[in-house]
Amino acid sequence: MELFKFVLYVYFYIVVVCPNEIVSQDHRKARLVPHGNKEHGQTHESPCDVCPRHGRCVPKIQCPAHRRPGASNPLCHLAGQRDLLGVCCFTGSLHAAEADLRARAATEVPAEDVKTAHTASRQKLAEWISKAVKLLKERPHVLVNSTAPSFAHHLSVMTYDDRAEKLGLGALLNLFAAQELKSRQAFSDDDLALGLTGNTDGPFCPPPPSCRSPPSRYRSIEGECNNPEFPTRGAVHTEYERLLPPDYSDGIWAMRASTAGLPLPSARVVSQSLLLDANHPSNTHNLMFMQFGQFIAHDVSAGVVFTIGNGSAISCCAGDGEVPLPEDQQHWGCAPIDAPPDDAFYGTFRHTCLNFVRAQLAPASDCSVGYAKQMNGATHYADLSQLYGNSRSKPGLLRAAGGFLNTFNDYGRPLPPLTRREECVTTNEGAACFESGDNHGNQVISLTLLHTIFTREHNRVAQALSRFNPDWDGDTVFLEARRILQAEFQHIIYNEWLPLLLGPRLVQAFGLSPAGGYSTSYDSHVNPALTTEFSTAAMRFGHSVVDGNLVIPSPAKGTVYETISLPEVMFQPSRLRLRPFLDRALTGLSWQPMQAVDPFVTESLTRYLFHGGNPFGLDLAAINIQRARDYGVRAYNSYRELIGLKPYGDFNQFPPSAANRLSSVYSSPDDIDLWIGGLLEEPVEGGVVGATFANIIADQFSRMKKGDRYFYEHGPDVNPGAFTPSQLAQIKKVTLSRIICDNKDGIELISQPPSAFLRADLPGNEPVLCDSPLIPTVDLSRFRDI
């Protein structure tokens, strides 16, 4: 009888639970059945209902090991849904498969080799620093002219925190040690790629943070101590992680080469050949959707580049960009972008060099050596660091007495405080340049609008908290208001913005929808750190949806007040001082369609970015392409395979409109840059980006939810600052339309579409008065401390 039960159990497991587990590698193809995306010719094995060997069913992108040779990862049903497929994962988010881990040699790197590597590393760093000092002293042209477009770009990617430079130099020490150990054959290219370097200690180890016990009710300003087991995860100045191992041509830091071993085509050539300017307005999404996406991106990602001297901008080009500097006169961070002499735009100005400085590196939190990882100058969490800052010194510039944020009182209208940084183009008497938690607040005036609205929202909430809790001191009011705003921001992202970006299926597959009450999604093993693929490519889909003009209506008259060329309001936010401008611009963002996600980018970004008083600016598209290569991001085909799509083996598999242009630039489909390939994809059902970008973005926001102990939905069993059920219910009423209504000037804006991210002329989204029940209000009396 017992034998019969055992046989029955085995039969049930084989036939019902996971039939493909018994299919041998040699015969698996015979068991494939059509399932999923037929357009790409995909077929799938019969999936598991329950993963074997304690595996977890996850979207394919969250188990990169499934692409490794020798990996065995059965398909499975995601989230209990028969039509959502993932893979059974047994190695978490590691790049290495089980076979790699089993085959890994147990031998340690000899101590003598480590000692020699440390010595060589320190010598090399000393030589590099000496070269930089000499260049600065003898070659003043290595500094960017403050009137050049590159200087404005530098202001967007620099940090004023001295710790970044110290950590960056430490990262170089560990990088040089890895290069030395590789030259001694202490570990292989595969060991490097898969992170199997024996956890070899580097010559530099970042100091661990000091975390409070018991933990604070409030998330730290720098993102530290979120996870007690891994206290630096997600903190400012820590490393970007990766979905796939990097493609550095030397395995450590040298920029990616083509599959033929030759240099890749110039990023500028790719940009001017493939990314034309065309008008393809979205039928559904408005420009506010685009602008809020940039607001999110600046919160979670801030690349930090190498500087020279006391944080000065490095020039890699002679003159304004005539030619690259000779290599012996270039800083080690230089990777200038070549522009051909016959360039349709830059050729007019005899420019053959676009300035580009490589990103600062971050040391691994476990002090190990390995391939280069770039530094994030922001916290990796959705915590409104662009409003509040991410260093202990920043709040001192931003806070006012009583728990409020500092503001500039412009004749009764509160605007963000004026800054002392000289970053705006216009500095004449009366011109305004505003302070923010990051370095982006003045980058474009439509972004400054959001900084203004959220600054006002903080003060509105702080005022209500002070009224309901008169015994609270200023610190408590500030921290509680900040906690509420962070929750509002997160709820808008996950409840309003992401569903319109990704579509319902991916939101469901990755568990991104807000829960009915508390969420049980927290997982202390999930690393919330941003991936390089998200930061340098997928989230930059937004550069495709930018319109080259801002249409500013006059709501009272029902006419267009003015149309502003986008470059004319970059680092020029003084229009906000015009009394009706804020209301008019907010109205315009609601009505004006964003551009569709496609391989078309406005010339405002590819020719005139940050032009200031110059007749030319930067090419943001070329910078995007070069930045991904700087980070070692693999080619587009690798990520198609990662998410389960077939790679393109021939240019003719692309749409005819793109195939010829792609083949005229790239030698092989396997060379296509991720950002370029992602823009070519048709949008997923119900979303605006293609499958590759959608999966990369969904994975990232899944990490930022599951790996954040202070995520607004996590309950008191996880979150030291959890909201009560009644408070959480109020937070979940908030919409961006409500925040706009509560913080407008009210001079000309009295109505707002219920969905702030859909066009106001879309049927069913017509503007309603701000007191309409279609735009629910949040009852802040629920935050009374009883």
C-alpha cells in the first residue's frame, strides 16, 4: 500500500505538477507546445504549477542564470495565473547558474598574489592622480569653459558631496587590483563575469554605516540602514547592479567593442543616422506623463562623473569641440564621442569631438575586487531625494522653521528657494534660479513646476500636521510630512504611472499593483539597487517622448498664450515668476500629448541640449549611447534573450523602415545598442514601451518595492514607520491631480482631468472642478497623534 502511494505521488508530480522536469535535455524540443507571443515564434514547455527543489517562480528577467549553459530552469505559472509564465529559479538574481556554482574551484587566491596586487594598485592610482595634477597645472584647456554646453551638462552629473571622490578613488584601487590579479591568472574571465572571484578583498573597503537600534521610524536621508542585514544597500554613492554580466572588452572596464573585435560605430553617427526628428504624438498620454517620468528618474538615479581638481569639469576636446585632445593630454576619465567631419549639424561648426567623461566608480560594499560598477549619486529608493536631498548637509539648505520647506516668497506665491549656485543661463537682476534636493531642479522649466508643486505639498501637509498635533516640535512635523509625501509619491508611481507605462499584464506578473491593505511583498534578500540597464537605457525611453516645444495655453481665453522652444527654458526657469505661468503650464502639460515611444528624438535634445548662448548644444541621444557603453551594458539581443524573445539574426527582421539604416551603421545585429533596439519595439499591450524595456522597468520597480523596508504599503511587522490601516487608506486616495489641485496658484487653473497622465481631451478624462468627487481628497486628520 505504501509503495502504491509512493508511485501515485511520483505520477502526480511528473504529470501534473511539473511534467517538463522528467524530459531529458536531448528530448525537450519534442515536448514544446505553442504558448505566449506567437509573433516572435516563441514556444514553451508545459509549465510547472509548483517549482521543484524549492525553486521560486519569477519572471525570466529576474533569474539571469536561466540563460547560462547548463542551467535547468523549468517554466512555471506566475502569480497563480495560467497565462503568465516565468521560470523556476534556484539561484536568486545571481548571474551564475547551479552548474557554475558546482563547478567553481574552491581554491583561494594566494596571499602573495593579493599582496602584490595591492601594491601595484596603489602605485597605479598614484600615477593617475599625479597625471591629473600635472594636466591641471600645465594644460588649463582640460577644464570645460563655463559658457560651453558641456558645462551645463556637468552641473547635472556632478556631486557636491566630498565622500564621492574618496569612495571613487577607493573603487579604482580595487579595480586596479582586479586587473593585476587577472594578469596573474588568479581568476578567469568567467569568474569575473559571474562574480566568482573568491570574494577577494581589495585594497580599499568602504566604511560601514552606523545603524540605530531600535531602527528609526523614518528612512534615513542617505538611504542607509534600510536592510539590517545589508545596511548599505540602496544608499547614496553605492554601486549600480546588473541584470547581465557586463560587456567590457577586457572583462573589467574597457568599453564594449563590436562582435568582430573592432570599435563600435560612433555614438554620434548612430544618433544622426537612426534617431531622426518627427512628430508622432501619443493618442492617449500627455506631456505630464513624460515630465513625471523624469521626476522619478532624477529621484532614483544620478550618475556621477569624474572631475578634476576641486570638482571642476573635465574637457576631452580642444577648443569648443574641434578635435579630441591628444591622448597624453586627456584625463583618464575621457571617452570623447567622434563626430564625422561631414556631420549634418556639427560639421557646420567644424566640430568633430563631443565631450564625454566616464562615470565615477563605486567600491563593492563587501570590499571585493571585480569588474567596474558605477556609482549612483542618489539613493536607489523612491524617497523624493530630488526634493529633500540625500546628504546630511542638504536639509540645512532646504528646511525652514516649524518643519516646513524653505520657499521664496514671490509676492505671495511660494516658489522653491533661490539658489546660490551659478547654474542658470540668465543671472540678471530679478532672474530666478531655484534650489532643490538634487542638481536637476532648473534643468527644464516643466521639471521646475513639479519641484514647486511638491514643495508646496510638503508645506501644506506640514501645516495640517501642526494644526492637528500642536505639541509636535519642528523636527517631528518635518519628518512626518516627509514620510507622508514619500508615501504619496510612491502611490502615484505604482497606482497611476506604472500601469499606463507597462500595461496590466506586466503589472500583474511583477506584483506591482497596490494591495488592498498592507503588502506582504517585502523580501530582505531582494537588492533594491538600480540596474545599469534600467538607468542607462530602459528608463531613458522618456527622451523619445519629449516634445521639442511647450505649448502654454491661456485657459481664461481658450487660446494658446505662447509656444516655447524647449532649449530656451533649460536652466532658464525665470518664467515661473510670471504670475499666471504656473497655472497655464500645468494646464498645458495636461492637454499637450507626449510623443510616442519610437526611434525619433526631437532636435531640441540631439542638437541643442543646454546650448545656452551658443548656436549648438549637446546630443543627448549620443550621450545615452556612449553612457551605456561606459557602463558595460550588453547589446540589445542579449536582453531579448533574457526576457524570452528570439534574438535578431538579420537586419531584415527589423521593420523595413529601420533595417537599412541599422545595417548602414552596425556591422551585426549583435552590436546594436540596447537603447536603440528598445526604441524600435512595438509597445506591449496597454503600455507605451516595448517588451524589453517594459521587463527591465518592471523588474526595477519590483526591486524597489520588495527590497524597501520603508515602502509605504509595508506593515508594522516590517516597516518601523508603518502607517495605520486608516492612514494608509487615506494615502491610497491620493492622485497627482489632487496634488496639483491642492497646490496650484488658482489664478487660471480651477479644473483638472481626473487622470493627470492622460490627455485632457481623452473621452472620460475631461477636466472637472478640483472639488469634484472624481478627484478624492486626503483626510489628514487621520494623522492626529492620539
